[in-house]
Amino acid sequence: MKRDMNCPPFQKTEEKIKEAAKKVFLEKGFDGATSRDIAEAAGINIALTNYYFRSKEKLFMNIFEDMIQLFFEGSVQILNKPISLRDKIVELIEHDFELMKKNPNLVIFIMNEVHRNPERLVKAIGYIKQLHHTLFKVQVQEAIDKGEIRPVNSLNLMTMIVASVQFLFVSKPMHMQIWQMSEAEFDQFTINQKRLIIDMVTSYLFETEKA
């Protein structure tokens, strides 16, 4: 009997498998995850998992493409918003902070899987090209020309912002272990650090305003 892919039961089960797979792949990567791990996390049997996605590889690519979109799409939208450069920088930091807080393993997952299979980077090429052609880049150059900000390459500026936020969450286990932090203490630490990052970036960039 042919299944109706538009019926709610199918969609519900498919999403349940994808959510479980996302959790397992983010924690263990492609090599460390098994179909049994995913099936157990979803609360279903392996046969049903394979029925919907055919193989671990196909399910992984489905999740990987979602993660690439999650990683880049929000940033691209903010970089093209018609708001001031200062507001855009603050919003970009806030966005990255919330993204990493909800998905602390996202960066490690993407970097590990691209390193394991560089061809997967092709999935991100479209978003990377968009990052190079945004309103943000134009705004930075215009602000430099007007003497409003330090002369800085927009790519260097974006890297400084993204790296400052991402490292905070990539290094979470190290921070919690070294400084003996609870989850609540680490959450407060990240909030304080976010404020410092915003102040650090904006103070450095708009230093000419104080002259």
C-alpha cells in the first residue's frame, strides 16, 4: 500500500525521527551515531526509521542540510536588514548567542563533518556566497569612507564577532570543569560575556566617535 506523504501521521513520525537524529548526530557525529541510537532516541524500531529515510547516510544528509541552513540563514537575513550598522552588529551578536545557546554542539558538528568529508562544504557554498554580498559589507565600507568607524575589512569584523560568541559555547565543558560552574552559573557567565563582546566590538569599531 502506497503511503500518503501528506498525511499528519507520516509527518509526525518523520519529524520525530528527524528530531531524534538531530540530537544523536550533534552529540556523536556521523561515525559515532548508529541507526539503533536514532531509533531508540525516537522511541521507534530501526525498520521504521529505515522505512522513512532508507539509510543512516540519507537521514544524516537531511539533518546536515538543515544544520547548514540554521547556521547561515539567520545571519544572512540580519546582514541584509535595513537597520543601522551599530544595531546590526548588536543583533548579529544576539542572534549568534541564542543560536549557540540552543545548539552548543552545532559548530563542532559542522566542522567535524566537513573535515571528515570536504564535499559536504558544497551544501554551504550558496550561503557563503551570500555572506560576501550583503548590505552589511556595503554599510561597513560607507562608514569607513565617512570616517565613522575604524578601517576594517567586513570579513574580519564578522569573523571577530562570530568567533567570540562561538568559542564561548564550544568551550563550555572546559569552562564548567575548570571553574566548577553549574549550568545556572554558566548561563549567567555567558550573559555577562555577551555584554562584554557587544561593548568590545562596538567600542573598538566606533572609537572615532570619541575623538
